[in-house]
Amino acid sequence: MAIPLPKEFICSMREMLGDEAEKLFVALDTPAEVSIRLNPAKPAEVFEGESVGWSPMGRYLAERPQFTLDPLMHGGAYYVQEASSQFVAHLLKDDDLDGGRILDMCAAPGGKTTIYSSKVGRSGLVVANDINRGRTLALADNVQRWGMGNVVVTCTEPRYIGDFESWFDVVAVDAPCSGEGMFRKMEEARTEWSPASVDQCVERQQEILTEAWRALRPGGKLIYSTCTFNDKEDEGIVRWLLDTYGEELVVAKHVETADEWGIVRSEIGPFQCFHFYPHSARGEGFFAAVACKSEGVAKRRTPKARRKVFTILQGKDLAEVSRWVDDSKSMSFRCVGDMVYGYDNAVIDDVTHISESLTVVYSGVAMGQLFKGKLKPEHPLSLFVGCNKSVVPFVEVSLEDALDYLRRQDIDAKQFSEGINIVAYKGVAIGFIKRIGARCNNMYPKDLRILNL
């Protein structure tokens, strides 16, 4: 990289790591690894690449392809995610969370959210929050591509999330940080770093964790992570948690790691801590710590509703919408204005409480709108893993046609049946199209289209 490492950073790493610091500095000026994580609910093909040791669905790629020109990425068959960040899946590897509740406190752009979404299954619930409206829109797009239909994306300050006391089996805080772990991948991370920004991040991290702790149920697991190296934001925050909540903290189930992974382990009280340094582990800089809240009796508190959001779908409209999913008896359907959303029966009450109290950007699966008793399907429905693909024709197209579709260009209508069709590439749905006679109406969302490359 042309931009040198900040001098204060160099000094702090030499003080913290000793002779190892020089190896880190060399590694930070080498090319970063390229990695993805496959979607277990959307198997498409065998991706070439070496497996990520701590992430069974992770793959290292030999080079960085043009992901924008891969329809499988747009269809949610995989997520482009840095390998170290995938370690949160390993932290939950031995936890039975099917049907569970996970809070992703600082969720955008959504990589870890999609991990949690797969972990809890269709009958579980992930609440993914970010305070920046623009970032939550990107988060919602990634959640829709992943297609599990079990995420509520919110945009609110952590204190309002904390009012849902003792709600969640797992609370994950991937905290805003000084970003030292991104020094290899992003030049701007080097220019934006300063000792003052570290101190500001520490204050913010403590504020977020205070609310995260309230939201965690007794016996639940806390995951704290950053993409930085320094002691103040990593071990320092863990020590602060121990000082603040010491009597309520207990050790989580032991997390096994292999020596060849190159992860630096430590323990601080009940916390198991894990450091990823690019000179020893195959990934970018990352830190994670995990512990549990002690068992006990705590009332699950729900804040007072501020508004009524949902109306219940009934009668013929319910029958029409139900046929679009593979297991309609397990789902509930609600209207927000004229848009119909689908949710698993197991989470509908919780989603209702959240929607009535917080600012929700997206939730469940957007099914579409009803016109004269027929559903006009919305794009996220095509990506939903529970979409009933026998309702309309499921049409495999070539790479050329798939890319033209994703650009919202015209493609040959002859391959489609009259009316609505699902466009698919290598077995993965990428959207809806409607054939009208000799032409097609491309239903891919304008704001998602690929610009010509």
C-alpha cells in the first residue's frame, strides 16, 4: 500500500506484541485473502477453493472474481465475507439454536446476520439493528438475498433495543471500532485512524454493550467482536465487562480451535478471547470474546406499543397468498399498507411487538400486493427459501440471459410461459419475470440492477 501505517499504531503494536509486531506490519502490506461463505439453504454447485478451517461453509478463492457479474451472488447462493469474520459461526457451532432468538446489535452490512439467520432456522428470529438508515437498506438487501425470511431489520439507538429485556438467547455486538484490522484491505482505514478515534470507540462500545446486556436472557450467550487489534477496544472492553457485570458472568462452553488456524487465544475471567492477526491466521484483523450470563429468573420485558402496524390477512386473500409458500400452515401473513409479509407462526407475536415499538426497515419476507384477488409477487419472494416454486414456471437461463435480466434488459421471451415465471441460474432463483405475448416484463428491481460493466 502507498499509505504508510500510522506512527502511533506502530508504537502501540510494538508495545503490545513485541517482536511479533514486525511480522504484523509486513503482513499488512501484502494482498488480502479473498473468501466467501456458501448458503446452506441454496446449494448451487461445488465452489472451487480451499475450505476455511473455522467455517465449514467458507471458501478461500485463488483470486477475486467480478462478483457483480455472478448471478449466484445476486441469488444469495453465497455471501462475500472476510474469513476471520466467519469465526462467529464457530463460536455458535455447538449451540442448539434452531428456533432461537439472536440479536445482532451492529448488523450492517449483514454478513454476520446471515450466519445467525441460517443458525436459527426458519422458525427462529434474528433482530438485526444498525443506527444508520443508509446502512440498514444495504443490510435489508443482503437479508433478502439470503432468503431465510426470519430477520427483522431495525434502525434505532441501542437503548431502545435494550428495552426488550431478557429477550434473546444470543446477543452479538460487532462493535464500531477504529478498524485497525482493515489496514490491509482499505487504504482509508489508515488515514481515518487516530488515538482519539480509539477513545471515542471505547466510549461507544461501552454504551452499546450496556444495552446488549439488558437484552440478553439469563443463561444466554454474549459475543463481542471488533475488527481492530488494540487492547483498549478488545481486552480492555472485556475487562470493563468483567468489572461491570462480574457476578452475572459465567464461562461459556469451551470453544475448540486448531493450532494450524493460527488464532491467538487468551482468557480474561470467564471470557474466552480470540485474536486474528494477518501474519498468523488466514484472514484480516479480528477479535472476538464470548461468555454467558448466569442462569436466573428475570422477567421478559416488552416495551409499550407505540403504534399498530399489522392487519391480518383472511379469507380468499389468505388462500391466494398461502399457495406461494411451501408450508403455508407454518406461516402467518400480515399486511402493512397494501404490502403482504410472511412470517413463521413461531415468531409472529415477537415480530408484532418489535414492529409496534421500533423503527423497522424490513422484516420476514415481502410477498407482494393483491390485485383483484391475485398476488403480484415482490422480488424477495423469489429469493425466499420457502417459496413454492411449483406455483409458476421455474426457468433455467444461460449466463448471458441471467446477466441481461439483472441489468433489466430484454431477454428472449420464447423460453418463458405466459404470465409470471421465476428466472433461475444453476438452480438458484434470481427473480421474477412476466411474459406478455411475444415480450417480457422484467420485474427485477430498478435499484438493484447491474450497471453496465
